[in-house]
Amino acid sequence: MLKKNTLFFDEDNKKMFSTKVLVGKKIKVVQYKNFFKNKNLIKILEDKPLNDAVEVFMSSGLNISEASVKSFVHRNTLIYRIEKIYKTIGLNLKKFEDCIIYTNMKEIYNMVVKNYDV
């Protein structure tokens, strides 16, 4: 069960990172910078082993068995990492739509927080 205090419990937060909102639009840098002040979210986005595993999982067509073989990570470890994202921020990476949101969010984080100073 998803906790009400997770970032993506609120559907409006998901909409911020939907492709429909982002493609061909100017991003609202200040709005995204405020969003990325959440410490739990930053821990997820900065966790390299977790993000590497997620990237392989997504490139494996959301197939846990295939991703665990490709990434040399035990299947249970991969499941734990995917569940950690769900419990921490509320995105279920077993759903394609949430994978898109997660990918968009990571890219915006890299653009807004890491590369720009507003």
C-alpha cells in the first residue's frame, strides 16, 4: 500500500513529469527545483547502483529475470531496489507509465539541479 506522504501519491506530481506536459514546452525551472528539494527523492536519484539496476530493468522490457542476468544482480536485490523506489517516492516501475515518469524526472533533475543555477 502506498503511503499518502510519498511524492507521487498525488497525481498532479505525476503530471508534472508526463511526456504530454514536457514535449515542446519550456520547463518551469523554479517549480522543478522546488520539487527536487525532497531529501528522500534526492537519495533515490543519487543512488547509482539503484539507478543502474533500474536502467537495465527498463531496457529489458520490465522483465526482472532478464534484467537480473544482464546486470549481474540477484533477482531479489533487483526486486528490492524497484520496491524501494515505490515505497520511497510512489512510482511503481513495474508499470510502463511510471517508468516514463521516472525517466523524465531523472532527466529534468540532471538539467535543472545538476547543470543549471537559477
